[in-house]
Amino acid sequence: MKRRDFIQRLAGTGIVLPIALGFPRLRAFAKSPAGSPFATLMGAETDNVMIMLRLAGGNDGLNTLVPFTNPAYYQARKQGSADDLSIAAASVVRVDGSDTLGLHPRLEPLSDLFSEGKVSVVQNVGYAGQNLSHFRSTDIWLSGSDPNVYDNSGWYARYLETLHPDYPSVLPADPFAIELGTYLSTTLVGRQNNMGVAVADLSYVPGQPDPDPVAATHAGDEEAYVREIARQSNIFSNAIIAAATRQTTNRVTYPANNQLATALSAIARLIAAGLGTKLYIVNLNGYDTHTNQLTMQANLHGALADAVVAFQRDLEAFGLDQRVSTMTISEFGRRVASNGTGTDHGSAAPLFVIGSGVRGGFIGNDPNLTDLEGQGNIRMQFDFRQVYASVLGQWFGATAEEITPGALPRNFEQLPIFRALPNAAPIGDRARAAFAVGQNYPNPAMNATVIPISGVLGAAGGRLALFTTDGRLVHEQGVDVGQSAVTIDTRGLPSGTYVYELTSDGLKQGRRMSVVR
């Protein structure tokens, strides 16, 4: 194959391959020919998975969780006028946990999840010095940076780079993160390397890269780079396709003609098949509702609720719901006042975290509609990076150093979003940085596994305990000060998921492991 034809077919940036999952195409990304090739690393802190739904355009929080008992809301939204943008109190869906807030009527399918304690709402999420530009505010949310800092890397990618300092010497079988969209967003772009693959509707490029040697020229270097991306794309494509062949049938029926439902159904099958990816990002457009907001947002909310509920029920049917959560984010909320047929760019808004592993209920106060900032914007109560810190610390089991300065620029107080899962140490237990329990290896284990430990304190040493996921103790042993690892004989353990926990001098930290036969 001629070099020119080869580069034209690969578009100079990577190869795109088909996936029979409802995902149209897959592309792997790398930074530049001079940089390290793209790779993702397994060995995550837990086997938990997070699905991030990005409501692009700035979702109106007041018509999502409606303050139906607050007269200021109906006054600002011009109730009873030709420009009425309010949700009538009679149509608001009441939910457990609040007597003053209710769901938009098209979000009614979520009400059962509220009743089951599977929805955690973080109120008034934003950041100080809110930027009202879609592009800039999106950059801030995806990078996790301050408004006055321009950082091209993302919070989650930086976490992965901190977690795996030996990257990119190892190419794992499975991608660490998958983003559905036409490009890899900042969240998965690291300071040195990109840490995810993007799935997009791109033209299929058949065949494998030509094996002929490349020329020792600048053009040859570019071609070698393209070939490397093609190789990596093939690796990740094959892993995803292999997962699809292991588990191809969802346990519930998803709504038809719903793009989000199609995406989530594919994600459920991949997780059920054992793909090791820990973060999925789905981009949903259309939330920039300057005009025709009532109709636009109703359609968006209806599709969102139907898809998310089907996904949650599918996870429950698969038995995966305890380790998969779904989170919504948007670059900002909307202003309190109606502009006639819509709302303009605002600031703080509610954020949802959904799943069987969340605490459920409301965190924070109802939005204050009489004490506004700027041009009629809701004041922030919680920085969005408090949510990120909670996801990293409580859901993925990250240490304090991996969160700050690894992922985030400074310390952000975590919020009680997730239940006290045994695979993550309680908030505040990482005060002494040397105390840690690492991921076991091999994982899954067959005959034996080694658990790295450090920082055991006190004259009495510590204790390593192994539990089933329902809390039954199956093994425990003492550990000495200075001990660096514990070996556990797993030959007598049935296949399944277990939790091991290290305790010492009031500190506690745990992780999950698997046993296979």
C-alpha cells in the first residue's frame, strides 16, 4: 500500500473500527508522534464503574427539580402569562426526601429510584467565579481546574497518571475509559498521555495497516505513528468485541428510538461481559434552552429518565448494580428568571448520582431564589470538585495523594454521596498517608493472591480480613509493623467477588478482589 493511500484511509490520526454493540465505531487516541503511544491501564482501585452523563448546553435545574412550594419560582417564571415557563405544582412529581422539591413530570420514571434510596441529589453545584461561556465552563468542569487556570488535562486522566506512574510501558487488554462521542474530551486527556478511547459515527476503514517498513523521513515517522495508533485501536476493538460475544443479551427491554438507551444498553452488556473499563462518558446535546425550553427540556428529560431507569433495572437483573453508578453533569445551570421562551446561562444547579451504591436523598439546601448573584444566578453551595473528590475517594478508593495533588488542584471536602461500602475506606481515614492496602495480584485469583500493604502502625500491628460481599468473614490474620504484603490461599474459596480490609491503629482501608475457578 502506498504511504499516501495509507494515511488517507486512516485520516492521519488513527484507525476506526466497527463494533457490533450499538456503538458505531471505535477510535484510539495518542498525543503526538513525539509522545508516548496511547494506552490504558488496568489495576483500578476497585472494580466499581462510573457512567458519566454530560448534559451539554447547561441544564435548567429549576425545571428539573422544581421548587413547587416557592412563590418566587412562579413569579420569576411568569406563571399565568403568555410567557409562562414554570412547571405547575399539580404536575410536579413528588419524591421521597423532600417536601418542597419535585421532579419535572417527564422525569417521573425516576421517582421509584428515589423511593428505593438509589438517587443522591447534590444541590446548588457549581464553582466560584462562574464563567457563563459554554466552551470555557465546559473546559473548567472537564479539567477540574479553577476558572483562572487554563489546563488542557482532565481530572480523571491526571488521577490515572498518578495511580500508574510506569505508564506507558504496558498496554493492557481493555481500555480504562470509553467516551461515546466524536472526540475524546478533556476529562480523559492526561498531562503526558491520553487515557481513553472515543466511540463515534465515523467511516469504517477495513483491513490492517500495511506491514511494509516505513521510510526514514518525517513522513515515515508520521506513518509509523499512525500505524501504532491503528495497532492499539485493534487491541481495544478486539477486547470490546470479545466482551460482546460473551454477553450479548440485555436482561430488560430498553426504550426504542432512544439514543441514550441504545448506548446504555451496550454499556450494560460490556460490564456484564467482564470488560475492565471503569469510566464511561456519554455526551447528550440539546440542553442550551434559550428558546422553546418547555418542549425541548421535556423531550430531553423523558428520554433521559426512560433510559436511566432501564439501565438501572438491567444492572440489577445482571447483579451488577452494587458496583455501577451513574452521574449527571452540566457546565452550568440556567438563570432563575424566564427570558420569555427559555432561560439564559446561569450558575449553580442540582447534580444526580444514581445507583444501588449511593446513600440516597438530598445533600444541601433548596436553591435560594431571593438571594441571587450577578444577573439573577443561583449561588453555589458545593464546588463540583467536591463531587469528583467523592467519586475518586469513596467510589474508586483513591488515596488522599491520588486525589490531591494528583487529580485536583487542592483539597476539596468530600460529600456523603455513597454508602459506606466495604471496598472504600471511610472519609477521613487516610490522614496518615503511609497507611495503605494495594490491589491484590493476580486478580482474579485462582490458588493464591498477594495483597500489598504498608504503614501498619502501633505495637499490636494490624489485621487483614477477607469477607464475602454480604459481610461474612472467611479469613483473617494478623500483620506486623513493617510488613509489606500478605499472601492468602484462595484454593478453598468459591468463585465470586470478595472484600479484603486492612485495619491498624484506628485506620481502615479495603478493596475488592475476585476468585475464579
